[in-house]
Amino acid sequence: MLNKYARAFVTKVFTPFARFLLRLGITPDMVTITGTLGVLVCALVLYPLGELFWGSLGVTIFVLSDTVDGTMARIRGRAGTWGAYLDSSLDRFADSAIFGGLVVWFARGGQSDLTAGLALACLVLGSIVSYVKARAEGLGYTANVGIAERGERIVAVLVGAGFVGLGVPLVFLQVVLALLAVASLVTVVQRMATVRRQALATPAPDA
């Protein structure tokens, strides 16, 4: 639900900006790559320095490019499989950087082993959530279900880290990460159950 309505709102807001970039000769792929590089820098430089608010703000700005590049492709009438593949592939780098940066900060010097462990759990489970869906689609099934899709996971961690960076007690981020880890695990189970139902409903090929 969050993905659907948030993406529609952001698309409407940034459509003029997308048209402006196209007039400058900038391509959707260039925006995708630049956005990912921006996320990597903010997450892997600012988070390990303990700059949780500025890191989250920077990541948020660059994450918006995930909508801008798609809007640009649709305006050009060239939205296709390559753009979707590139976008999804680079998303894995961005997601890993966000949670990885938090792991580094909280694990380094014993800042908070609990928070580091929770962030690591979210990183691993988030990767599995994405893999389960990709593997299902590779087999001809669909797995577009779950309570913790990518949009929800990214918003939750950025809000949690950003507020802690502003002085909110660390327990707030710990609760967010714990709930996010549980939600990610539930999403994995939901997607696997969905694929299992489709697989069992598919007639076996004749011998």
C-alpha cells in the first residue's frame, strides 16, 4: 500500500523535473546509477561516522531518483526490461549499503552490539525477501505479497535512524529494526507459501 500511493505522489511531483532532465540530455540510466552512488556514499560514509540524521536525509534524497528514472523512461516511451533490471540490481547495492552502514557504526567500538545485530538481521532478511520474489518470477510464478516490501523497509529504517540522529533514544531504532526483521521474515514465509500454492496447482508435465 505504501509503495502504491507514495510512488504515485512522488511521480506526480517530480514529473516536471524528469522532463527537465530529459531536455538536458540526461538518460534514465544515468539517473539510476547516480542515485545509487549517492546512496552508497551517504550510507557508507555518513552512517559509519555516526551522522545518522544527515546520512538518512542524504539517502532519502537519492532514493527519490528511483522514481525519477522510471518517470523519465515512461515519458520517453522506452520503459522496458533493461531499465527494470538495472534498477532492481542496483537497489540491492543501495539496500545493503544502508543496513551495512548502520552495522559498521553500531558494531565499531561497541556502540551497540544489539543494534548492530538487528541491522544485520534486516540486511540478510531483506536480501532473502528480494531473492524469493526474483526466484519465483524466474520459475514463472508471482510473489507480489508481503507486509514488508522494499519501500516499507527503506522508509522504516530511514525514519528510525534519522530520529535517533536527532536525539531520540536508541531504543526507538532498536524497536524499528526488530519489527522490521520480524516483518521481513513474515514476508519471506508469505511469498514462499504463495509460490507453493501456485506450484501445487500447476499440473505436472506428462512423462
